[in-house]
Amino acid sequence: MTIDAHPSALSGLVDVHTHAIDVDLPDLQRTFPDDHWPTIERTSETDASLMFGRDTYRRIDHRCWSPDARLADMDREDVAVQVLSPIPVTFCYRASAAGAAELASAQNEFFARIVRRHPSRFAALGAVALQDPDRAVDEMRRCMRQPGFLGVEIGTQVAGTELADPSLDRFFRRRARARRPCSGSSERPGSLAPGGQSRIGFRSWHAHRDRTGRSALIIGGALSRRPTVRICLAHGGGALPAMIGRLDKGAIIAADSPDLPSRLVHELWCDSLTYHRQALDAAVEVFGRDHVVFGSDYPFPAMPEPIDDIVADLPTDLRHRICRTNLEEHYGALLGSGPDPLPAAGRHRRTHGGPVALDAG
């Protein structure tokens, strides 16, 4: 099956919340038998089960691993670019750090192969073994040297440790200053100029952890300790827009913060995957119209139907911002043609926001 990737790359949505997984994951159970690891059990050419340990985590199909299948859907749904990211069950934060690092590296190589094959249609968020911040930094640097990587995706908690915990500061503070020599440009998205900011994606999937974890980023001083990091929250920021008034009131009562949470939250980003127009409106109001990007959760059943359903009737300027230009103003024009379409990172940076770190999942 041969698909010309370029024609539809000139228009359409940029979807930052999609998932992919290699059908040939490393067999970590042999090397690290005391932990549970994800594996893929093929049931046909187009269907498989994603296993975690001995249990079935979810049924998946070839759209998870086949770029041709994804491209067919993208062309039909007017999606110009997908940002690939890991499935959260593959984070494996409670497992051996060495095994999780091996798994993260394998996943990043899989993403890199797809991006190299279709550079005008795919970008990626990498995986890291965050239970070992030093290993995580090393892998972040390695994958960000490759073209098309925009950041990394991480979970709400790391083996019970909240992301706001100071023990993770050294990961967030370390900068991935990777350069990839390339004709026509000295940098690509996924690389950083000297003195540039790290790009970290943030994902959560348990409702309680989502609520406490995202709030803690604001009220716990984590953002002020990590000023060079840009975080994008999945699913419209979860419960955060609904809680922001309560967080403000708590800060006023405690009188222990010079900035209200409703002001600090403007440093964060979110995706549009709220499934409800009023929830999206609340996210735009809380995070700002220039800090919301489009996400779909492709290729899972949680995708909106049609894929742009939640943004379809937005005002034209806002829809265009969410679906494309908010991202491009920080990473440059993603939607080019030719063999190397991703231009230099951050050439349209905003003075107040720095480069955005994406959460695509």
C-alpha cells in the first residue's frame, strides 16, 4: 500500500494526542522476571491484544503500529499531522528502572522510524523511565536528537510520587540541548538551541490522581522551581478548570503565595479532548486561547466522532488556533513538504510562554 503523504500535509488538523505501539516490543520478562511488562499478542494481521503481565489490558488493531493505516484515516479525516506518543500502561514506573529504560528506548526507536518514513505527517513525544530521573534525562536527550521529536510524555505520578515532588526537580531542570546536523537547518523540533527550554509532556489517566497531581503542580511551587519547562495537560486539563476558583480561595486564605493559581495556570497548556463544548470553553478560559491544542486519543474508542466534533463550531480564529497555529507559533510551521519539513524549533516563540511541551495522549 503506497500513500503519497504530501498533498494533505498542506492543510488540516494537527493532532497532538494520539497513541502508537510497536508489535515487536522487547521481551523484558526474561531479563526482568520480577516485574510486569507490556507485550503484544497478535490475533490476526490487523488485530492484537495489548497485555500487561498475564492480563489483557486492551484490544488494539493495526492502526496502533501501521503508519499506512493511520495515513488512510488521516487523509479521510483531514488530519495533516499526528504526534505519536506511548500508551500510558507502557510507562512501567513501578518496574525496574533498567527495564523501563530499555522499553522506553525501544518505543522511541519505533516512533523515530515512522517519523523518518513520513516526516511531513508525523512527529513524536518520547518515553522515559521517570523512576530514575538520570536515566530519563539521558533518554530524553537521545530521542530529542532525532528529527521530529517535540518532547516526552510522562504520567501523573511516578510510583506514588507526585510530579510536583522536589525529588523530580533534577529531571525537570535538566535541559536536553541536543543538536542534529542537517542540511538546510542547524536545528529541528525536538532539539534545543543552547540555553533553550526543555519540553516535557504530561499525561494522567486516573481521575483522583489527575485531580491532585495537576493541582499540586500549581499550589506546590513546582512551576516556580521549574521555570524552563512547558507542560501540556491531557483532556482539557482534567478537573483543573473546575477547581481553579477553589484553589484561588485556598491560596487567599493561606496567604502563602504571591500569585493566585488562576494566574499561574496560564503557564500551562492543555489539549481540546473534553468531549463537551462547555468543558472546552472552560479550558480556553482558564489556560488561555493560545495555550490549547487539538487532541483526539486516536486510535482508541475514546476518539470524538467525527474527530473534530468538539472544535467544529468554534469561531474560525479560535478553531484555527487550537487545530494548528498555537502549535506552529512555538515550533515553527510543522506542515511542510519535501524530505525535511520540520523547521527550526521555537523560531516563533512568544516572550511570555516559551516553547510548549506537548502531551499527546
